[in-house]
Amino acid sequence: MALALVTAIVLRRPSMLPWKRRLATWMGAIAGAGIGAKLPFLLAGDVLFGDGKTLLSGFAGGYLGVEIAKLAAGIREKTGDAFAVPLAASVAVGRWGCFFNGCCGAPWAPIAESAFHAGMAVMLWTVEGVESLRWQLLKLYLICYGVFRFGMEFARSEPRIAWGLTPYHFGAAGLTLMMTVLWIVDDRRKARVATPPGGVSTRTTSCES
């Protein structure tokens, strides 16, 4: 986990935000992800410092944590793109902790996940400058992970709760749906910013990434 955090810090993207505001978003992400990853197990009766954690709700918690931190700090700029590459790379590293601790429902699952996240980090890095994906890189990553994880669950040994599906199937579907809706909302917002009521096309110079 420590090495994964170092990876994220080393790969952090340039930002126009003052350092205090950047720190607020990072702290929101870390706190939200930690709480989100643990919350389903706490609700299920796991002890506070037990082993139970899940990446799916950690992603959702991290996303919400950043939004809460931005609201508290008065940050209006879009910041998700800056998290995409560091997050994917850090999860690729962190999944090896899962491998050495024997979790994730199958011995090969953490290796497959690490390869997926490493591949996503490279792909996201190559498309960082694509205008059509501005504001959407983090959502692209999480949508891809939701689809990947949904498929992975059929090969894992987690308990089935309904229709032959595990709780993680529902979590993956929920994450994918949530990010898809947010993608549509942000695309519409981006269109409004690009073409104001006067009809003159503009491009915001704030820190969208």
C-alpha cells in the first residue's frame, strides 16, 4: 500500500490549483477511498481493523471524497483527469499486496487485475491530450474497470447472492452506471461551456485536468 501511494505521488499530474487546494483533493481521495473500501464490511459486521476491504467501493468512496473536499475548499475546477494515470498505476502496484496476502477470490486474480490497471495507466497516458476525453479520463478508467471486474467475477470464488451473481457483480454494475451518468452530465456541461448563448465557441482555461 505504501509503494502504491508513492507511485501515485510520483506520477501526479501538473495542476494550476494552489498547493493547499491540491492537497485537499488528495486528502479527500485518500480518506474517501479508505472509508469506502471498508464500509461494506463494517456494515456486514466486520471489525474496524479486520482484513475486509473492496476496491470497488473504495473507488466510489474516493470519488465522493474528492467532491466533498472540493466543496469544502471552494474548488470549482474539474480535477478528475489528474487522478486517472496515477490511480491506475498505483492500483497496478497495490494489487500485488493482494497477491502476497492470498485474497481476491482466486490466486491469479490479483495478477490479472494488476495487468489490467497497468495497461489502463499506459492507455490513459496516451490519450491525456485528446480533447473529446477532456474531463472524462477518470470516468473512462472506472467504466472500463467496472466492465472488466464484472467479467472477472464469474471466475472468482466469491459467494453468489442472486441470479448466480456475487455482491461484486452488483458493485461493478453500479460503478459503471454511476460513471456513465456522470460522463453524460459532464459532456453536456462541456458543450455549454464551449458554446455560450451568443454562439461564439470558447474553451475554458481553468484547470480541467
